[in-house]
Amino acid sequence: MYKLTIVFLTLCSVVCAQQNDEKHLKNIRQLTYGGDNAEAYFSYNNQYLSFQSNNKNWGLNCDQIFNLDILKAQADSTYKPTLISTGDGRTTCSYFLKDGKHILYASTHAAGKDCPPAPAPRKDNKYLWAIYESFDIYVADLSGKVVQQLTNVPGYDAEATVSPQGDKIVFTSTRSGDLELWIMDIDGKNAKQITNGLGYDGGAFFSPDGKKLVFRASRPQTEQEISEYKDLLAQGLVAPTNMEIYTCNIDGSELTQVTRLGKANWAPFYHPSGKKIIFSSNHHSQRGYDFQLYLINTDGTGLEAVTGKSIFNAFPMFSYDGKKLVFSSNRNNHGTRDTNLFIADWVD
């Protein structure tokens, strides 16, 4: 959910040169050109990606959801993917259903056509995400027709992803008073709360066998941290600058903290083996905004850098056959602030 604006830029060719510090990534190809493009997730047949973009050249004022044909995007830099969301409001966090004919996503369009405003700048320059209560989760067909609304209760409902088996959806909601993980059936029924700790739980994904979840979480500890978290949440805001990676079973049991790195560790996704997790982190950075992809064992050992080119790399997802990795990066943006989608062959 959401994208960080990066102000420091690097360059590479369209087919980016292989770097010694990116040994897991081979044949990197650029898929989008312009704007902020993020949260790209494979269809079950690995031929398409659902993602969000605010590309001004497509007439967008804020994020909307698109369906991208990978082969077409690789072959043609002018290719425009198919709009799936309504074009109204703001959207986030799309994901293919297993039938390959539908995409779910969160949207504020029911509350109005305009983009809800971004958080106002603060005197302390604290970076904040808006938690819009008008976000609900919808399912659309590949022509963009909304066929179902999966959530319809007061509060924020977004960040939904689907199990590899196609039968369950995990999402983040404030319906119980805090930003917690919930699971529901693929048709939106039988919603159950999974996490209970004070703090932001979000960006969850299922393990390959569908039995576990990996997610990002903040856990305010001191009285000051707790007070600030609650105050921001009451304003529909959250500060995503101190998060760690956690796992749990899909019923919420065996909650385990995987990383203890400090700063912002987020956008986790299971390696196809189910024994490792790839995620984005700035724990190594002195400046705060240098985000690289890392690989770590589920027990918290074996931390390894995956990227080292450009200063923003996030939102990684493995293809269902484990052969590809898609991610967002600000490499090759020719001196702009653009963040684009890239796909690479994965090398273990």
C-alpha cells in the first residue's frame, strides 16, 4: 500500500546491466515508463500483472488500478495497460483472483469522484500515510466492471491479497478500532480478525501453501510512542517509519517477529520455498530513504541483500512458478522522480 516519493535518482539501460550486487536478478526488463507504478502482482498463469499507477500521461490525478500484459509491456514502451478501476477516487492494493477473470482492489470511489487529499505537510516533516475510511474492497472483471463489493462496514478496509489456493483473502481493517489483519472467504463472507497487538498490521501475503501469513507491523512500546500512534490513527494517519516483518498462522497463532533491524522494513513476500522472505528495508541507510530488497530466512537468520542499484526498490512478488520476480524501482528514470515496474528472472 502506498508508495514513497524518491528524490535521488540513478540511471540504467532499458535492459539493466547485471550488477555484482544483484546476483539473484537476471535479464531485468522495464515494464512501465512514467509516474509512480507499484504493487504489481502476478495473475495465477504468470502472464499478467495487476498494479496501481498515477501516470499523468494516462490522465490520472491519483492511483488507479491497471491490468498489464507482460509480453506486450516488454515489447513496447508505449504500451498502455487496461484500466480496471472506475477512474474515480483513489485506489490501492489490487490482486488477481484465481479464475484469472477478476481483480480485487480497494477504492474510495463510492465516497466521491475526486482524489481524497494527501496528508498535509507537518512542521516536524514526519512522513505519514493516510488511512482513508472511505476505502472498501471491490472485485471487477477484466473490462473494469465492478461485480462485487466485498466490504461495507465503517472504517478502513484495504491491502487485500488472495491465497495461492484462491479460497481466502487477507486484508487490513480498522473495524475493531486498530489497524489489524482480517481474513475472509473469497466471496467476502466469514470475516475474522487475525491480529490483536496495538500498532499497524498490514501488507500481508500468504505463504505458498496458504497456511501462514507474512506482514509488516509497527509495535509502539513507550508511553510517548503509544500516544502518538493513537493520536495519528484518530486523524486517519499512520507513520510507517518504524516497522518490522512478522509471520503467523492464518488463525493468528504462532505470531513471530522475523526482523529486528530498526527503521522501515516492509513489503514482504514469501520465497517460493516458503522458507525465506523477500522484503524492502532502509535499515542500512543513513539518509532514511534508501530502500533495497533483502532476503531473510523465516527464523530471522541469513539476511542477504538482493538489490543495490538505485535507491528505491520495493513491492517484490515472485511469479507462481517461482521463475520471475516483479518489483518497483526508481532505476532508469532519466532524472525524474518516476518509479516504474521491472521484471527479472530469479536466480537462487
